[in-house]
Amino acid sequence: MTHRTLSPGRLIAATHNKGKVRELKDLFEPLGLEVVSAIDLDLPEPEETESSFAGNALLKARAAAEKTGAPALSDDSGLSVTLLNGAPGIYSARWAGDPRDFGVAMARVEQELQAAGNSDRSAKFVCALAMVWPDGHEEVFEGEVHGELVWPPRGDRGFGYDPIFVADGETITFGEMDPDRKHAMSHRADAFRKLKAALLP
Ligand code: ITT
């Protein structure tokens, strides 16, 4: 596949998740991109009808690129728990209910782990970053970080499932970790490294 160079300028972050917007700004603004979010632009939130992280990421970026006429970046991500056969996976946000409550979602993960025998607490975060240009060119990059789940939740930094996730080799949760440190090892950072290698000159 021929990659396309990402030029400095406006980049739409096709997400309504404030935690992701913050992290995507931290990653992309140092590249000279002006990150404007779907929240700032009040863009509609497309329904996530695909069955993979990459599929849902592409669907969100396509919708934003079409609406704005600017290059759009989206992130579809989630927590995949080994003993739960990959759940909540692409349903990670949906496990938090409406309105979202990640206290509820984390408690459900713990409850299901216990119900499954609690014999394996390993999990991974997965992230698919999709870049879609207004002329229809599109690329997607996937990243992962492996770790263990802890209970009870610890830390109020980060977002989502961060307070129950300890990356391999670490002792503190992503919820307790300095954001710069999380950005050096997260699933989003892993996908971002691949994107950067492919799309930057
Ligand atoms: P958009 O679709 O608008 O981007 P969303 O929150 O609905 O926002 P997803 O469908 O990709 O996004 O859901 C992913 C969920 O997985 C997200 O809500 C988080 O709770 C969780 N998640 C993803 N990355 C995470 C991270 O770095 N730390 C903790 N939880 C994370």
C-alpha cells in the first residue's frame, strides 16, 4: 500500500470522548497539527455498527472527513480480557451504560472475572487509529498494551478502565500514572508510533 504523508494543518479528532481528545492532542500537536475535536465542531456521533476496532475506527473517521472536508483521525479502542474471551472488547464503552459510568463497567469486569473462576487476570488494551482524507484515501494502524487487572480500582488520572489496568512490568495502574508515562507505553502510543512511521516524512 502507498502511504500518504500527513501534512501540518488542521486535523479533525473524530471522537466525542474527552479523555481521548486530550491524549490525541498530546500525541499529534507536537507534529505541527492543529487538532480540532468532533466535540468542538458538534459533529454527529455515528453508530458503531462494525465488528472490529479497525472497522469502527474507519466508520467514525469517514463520517467526520465527509462532514468537514478535512483529514480526520479517529480512535476505536477497548479492553480485552483473556478469561472473558476478549470481552468487553469493541463493547468497552457500552458496558458503562448510558449515561456512562466506568465504575459500573469496571465492577462488571471484576464480577465476570470472579464468575469465570478468576484463574487468569491478564488483559490488553487495543487501539485502532484511522486516518481518512476527504478524497477517500484511508489508513488504519493498530496498537496494544498487555497487563493485569487489579481490584479495587486505583487512581483518578486517565479515563475509562485505567484504574484497574497495570501494564506488564509496572506496579501502578494507568489511573495512577503520569500521563507522559502512559503515552510512552499505551495501546494508543503503540498505534501512534506505527502511524508516525508510515505517514510522516
Ligand atoms: P468515540 O467513539 O467518540 O471515540 P468512545 O468512548 O465511544 O468515544 P470507543 O467506542 O472506542 O470510544 O470506546 C472505547 C472505550 O474503551 C472507552 O470509552 C474507554 O472506556 C475504553 N478505553 C479506551 N482507551 C482507553 C484507555 O487508554 N484507558 C482506559 N480506557 C480506555
